[in-house]
Amino acid sequence: MAGSGVVAVYGNGAITESSSNKSAFAVKVGLAQMLRGGVIMDVVNAEQARIAEEAGACAVMALERVPADIRAQGGVARMSDPQLIKEIKQAVTIPVMAKARIGHFVEAQILEAIGVDYVDESEVLTLADEDNHINKHNFQIPFVCGCRNLGEALRRIREGAAMIRTKGEAGTGNVIEAVRHVRSVMGDIRVLRNMDDDEVFTFAKKIAAPYDLVMQTKQLGRLPVVHFAAGGVATPADAALMMQLGMDGVFVGSGVFKSGDPVKRGRAIVQAVTHYNDPNILADVSCGLGEAMVGLNLNDAKVERFANRSE
Amino acid sequence: MALVGVLALQGSYNEHIAGMPFSSLSDHIYVFWVLLLGVKGVEIKKPEQLENVASLIIPGGESTTMAKLAEYHNLFPALREFVKMGKPVWGTCAGLIFLADRATGQKIGGQELVGGLDCMVHRNFFGSQLQSFETELSVPELASKEGGPEVFRGVFIRAPAILEVGPQVEVLADYPVPANKWKDSNPGVEGHEENSGSEKKVIVAVRQGNLLATAFHPELTADTRWHSYFLKMATETEGASSSVVAVGADLDLNQPTKIDLPVFL
């Protein structure tokens, strides 16, 4: 897919590209669209993947350690063993995602070679490149990337990300950062929608995002790719909060398998995302879930902020 | 105004409800359905909501997830009843699996199906995301009813395929696959069509009475012909009382070009 990137603005303002690679990106975004309204769960082995599938997860994220353990154990967090990912792929029929370090395009090549369905270029793993993200146009496989605000989201999309998630603070069980990031993106989009077209150039400069994508966001009234919440979602109520704030779906990292009863909690979060607007069902599914994962207070200076690792 | 229900458990239901390839739930919604076809799309999450709609779309998504959610909220009896009453139902991708009588390639333990469509479907025939693709499908039946070009842009996302169909089922589109691919996916299944050299065809769009099913995703493209085709099925059933406006060849003249899938590179 290298070599293209010419963007044309047509008379009616619809933005499309002039290359013949259009379909490749459409297919990448297409899978993310099939995941809308669903829950993607972090799993560390085939057994957990089966539990997630039975709970109704629409995809699983294959990892060696969930973010809560990465925080607790420290050290360098890398891509998972491909053998583990293959085992998880064998165990389930739903899409399997896996994480690569930011800027580590060889890890992404390996993940593409073993045929995962989506790569998460994730700040939860240790950075491989402080300045550059992976050039995701070079891959046939689609990528999901984290963001804290609209500018960051659109920069990732320009790099080729076909799906965006909030960064939140993974492994904390604390939803405050995810809420902050969702509010920031959605708030900026609302500002953008009411903006005069003449002001968009300066706005694009201010948020350090490509003008064409800012304009497309303005016209669509939303990010031009699927937008999930992630980082700190631990309860059905957290998940429904994210949906009501306008997300397309939810990633749950440590929240399911670090809790007292993963089967029940996983299932409850899946139902909460579908029925996010129905407080009666939310109340039903929130009953008797056992212990939630331990939460971390983000005012504690010892808690590292994963979200600030990349721009 | 007639209501079209869209099963809104998980997946691309917003795209179907809005009738737009990729839109938010803000002001784009209902534009296509209301203005162009004179109907309104509504979300179906509970069994009792099915009573209010004349026809139903089961969208794309993860069929195992949708089956789990339908099971949690006891939707299967109501869905089967809906199909049995002969009301029009259209399944895309995961929805096709829902409607099929028989399915292979399912998760361990299988999954519950609604059934009604006399066919055998392979859940993930084309493989993982790397094998997802887009192609121009030949759709003579659609083109003769709805006008427009003879081909339709089919987006296949980890798509299923129909391996065999019963006598009642009308095939609307098929797609050639290399014979070795067929063998890889179906070690135990013999092809039921004659072997034409190195290629075989799998079926990707069918109709049986009031059931319509597509393995690809018309809701992800700006071409609205499948939606209006389905809606005509719905109005044929209701009789001539509907106020559906004519659509088809002149459709493109009356509306500004819609923003297709988010495309940029």
C-alpha cells in the first residue's frame, strides 16, 4: 500500500482518495464496524479465551500478562509469544487481536504472519520508538491505536489506524482517565461541528492533525473510524457509561479476569454494552457479581501513567 | 409509516438503521429510510419490540456474540415465530448464519440458530481478517429489479458462505473460489456443484420466499439497491397499502453523493 496518499476534496466536500487502494482500507474498517456494540476482552491463555467467547465477547486480545500484572511486575512488556497467540486462535472462532509495541514494526510483521485479525499498537507495552509510530499503511492487517484527544486520534488514523480506542489508564480499574479522554474527543468533535469552515484550518493546526481528516470528522460528526473505550473499565456500569458517552464498544482488560467471578462479570459487561440505555437491565446484570478488580488511585505518584508514553 | 426492525444486539446495526455506510447516531440517522423509502428503521433489543415491526434486518457482527445475547434475553422463540409468520427477514453475514437451517465451522458446542432458510452455511468460510476482501459481484436479479449496474460492490469481512441450498432457495449471487481453498475449508464436504476446472463457486446471496440473506455487507457501501430490494419484498407482503416511493435508476440523481466508507490513506 506504499506510495499512495493523495487526498482529493470533491465539490460536495466528501473526501475520498484517488488511489486504487480504497478497498483495502474499507475492508480494515469493515471488521471494526462488525465489532460495534461489542466487548473485546484481554485473555492470557486458550482457556480464558473460551470463557470470553462463551460470555459473548465479540473479540479477544491475546496477551502474556494483563495490564494489571504488567504494572505490578514491572520490567519490559513485549509482544506475546506467537505460540500462545496461535493456541488462542485455535480455541475460538471470534476474531483474535494481539498487541505490538509502539513503533515496533517487526513485531507487527510477525503478528501479521501468524494471521491475527487486528493488531493493537499499544502504550501498555514498553515503547520501542519514542518518536515514531508504525507506518500502518504498509500492512494488510488492520491496526487499533490509543488516543487521549482528537488530534492524537486523527494522527493515528493518518498513520493508517483503522480503529481508535481511548487510552484510559490500563490495569488500574479506574475509569477516570477513560472518561477524560472520551469527553475530550467528543467535546472537540462537538466544537468542530459548529465551527465555520474557514476556522477549520487553524483548528487543525492547533490540534496538530491533518486538515483533510479534521474536515471529514466535521462532516461525519464523529471519528471517521470505529471508536472504542479502553483503560480502566471494571464493571457493567463503567461499560454502559462509555456507551452512553458515545463510544462504539468497549475493551475490557484486567477487569474481567482479575475479578472474583470472570464468567459472570464477563457476561454482565457484554449485556451492559448491548442494553446500555436500559437502567433496569443494567441493575439486573450488576447484581451479585462478586469482587471487582482492585482499583488504583491515580493521585498516587507511584502509579505510572501509560497514557503519557506517546503523543 | 412502516417500521423496519433492526436486531440491535451487536454489530453493524447503526449502519442498517441509518441506511448509511458509516454514520453516527446523530442527524444522519433515518435520512435514507425516511426520505427515500418512506419507512423508518428501529432498534430491536427485546422480544416484545418485534410486535411493532413488519419486517426485520439481522445485521452483520459476531454471530456467536449475537446468539449469546439473544439467548440471555430469550429472543430466539420470538425470532422463530417472526420467521414462521412469513414476515420479511434479511440477514447480512452474521444474520445469514442466524437464518440458516444448518451451519458448520462453529465454536465448540455450536450456537443456537433461528433457522428457516433451507441451506448449509460455513460460518467462517473465507478465513481470518487477512482473507477479508472486496469484489465486484455479478447480481443479475438485483439489477433487473432495481436497475443500476450489473455488478454490486461486495464487502466480505471474515465472511460466511453457503455451501448447499434446498430446492426452494433462489440463488441471487455466487463467487468463485479456487478448488483447493474449498478442500482446505471443508475436508469432509464434497462439492455439490460440478467441478469446473480449478474453480468452484460458493453462494453468497439467496432468497427463499420472504427470507433474504447475503454473506457480504451492503450496509457498508453507499449502493442502496439491496435495501430497496428488501423493502419491496416487505411491501409485496403488506399489499398495495404502502407509500414506498419508486427507487432505482433515478436514485442517484435525486440525492447528493453520500459519503461512502471512510476512505483515506
